[in-house]
Amino acid sequence: MEKTSRSDKIRLLIVIVNYRTPEMVLDCLESLLSAVDDIDAKVVVVDNDSQDDSDKHIIRWIRDNQATDIIKFIASDENSGFSGGIILALNLFAQKIIYYLTVIL
């Protein structure tokens, strides 16, 4: 597969909303990190006020994997549900293409 030039890259925003599922988020981030390497993408993780140290685990993983340029973390001060987490990310990061992921237990 031929690599695309910088000008051909896609602008994509991937939003992951977390509420007390840090291990699932980390598994997802691990898969996404290599997948977004060839495209112009940002991954935003919104923590919906989990209050279970999810934020610490996710932030540490982002730093340890040197992914701070690709993956951004937002800590919400309230649990506004899945749609509220999506809206929070969209208000901060406007892109042409948006893809959002949810973990349903």
C-alpha cells in the first residue's frame, strides 16, 4: 500500500467517551494509535467525571506511548452522558470527518 502525501491526508476526529471503563479505552487507543498513523487524525478521549482514577490511567498511557500530539484528553466536571461528551469534544475540535466510539456494558 502506497503512503499518502501530507496534502492527501484525511482530517478526522475520533471521539471516545469514557465512564469508568479505562481498560477498554486503553485497548481501543492501542488499536487506534497504529491505525491513524497514516492519516491526519486526532483522537479525543472525554472522561465523563468517572471519579475512579480513569483519568490518571488514560493520561499516563497517552504520555507513556508518546501520543500527546495525536490523542487529547478532556476531563469533564460532570457526567453529561454520551451525547454530552461528544458535544464537549466537538466544541473544542472541529474537523471535517467525525467518528465516535462508545463502550456499552
